[in-house]
Amino acid sequence: MTVKGLIFDLDGTLVDTLDDLTDAMNAALEPLRSFILPGGSPLAAHLHLCRTVSRRAERLSVELATLESVNPAAVKYLNRLSDWFFVAARMANDGGKDDVLWVPGANR
């Protein structure tokens, strides 16, 4: 399926597929014990940036839904896409080993 096809065929199946991909990556990672700051490897930093863009798109689509008809699956997909970017960024940081952890007061 092409990207163009994905845009017009957005449905629950696509969201479920993205969930499955995210879960498979996440299974290889240690559970989080701290918040993670964007950064680490260049690839991880770019993936964190992609996550912020997809979150922004999600917020804007929710706002748009108050004015226009918006496919609920599109909003859900954007939410799951940002989750995928987050987990992919952790994978890009050597499977989470090089994640930049938030330490209260230390990262200022």
C-alpha cells in the first residue's frame, strides 16, 4: 500500500498495525523508571522531533473536530504515531541505554 493509499484508507486496521509495531519494539526495551528528555543520538533526536510534530498535528486535529467533521481514526492514528516515534527514539538510543533521563533540578 502506498502512502497515498494510507491517507484515504485510514481505518482501525491501520491503527492496530501501528500499535502492534510499537508493542513489538517496546517489548525489547527496559521499562521506564524516569522521564526521558529528547536527545541522545542524532537519529533519536530527530525521532523525538517527529514525535512533537505528530503530537501537534493530533492537537490541531482535535481542535479542528470542534469545527468540522474529522475522521476519529485519523486522530487516533496521530496519537499512536507519536507513540511509535517515542519508542523508535528509545530504540535509536542503543535500545534505551543512551536515553537522556530527566533528573529533577539537574537538567537546568
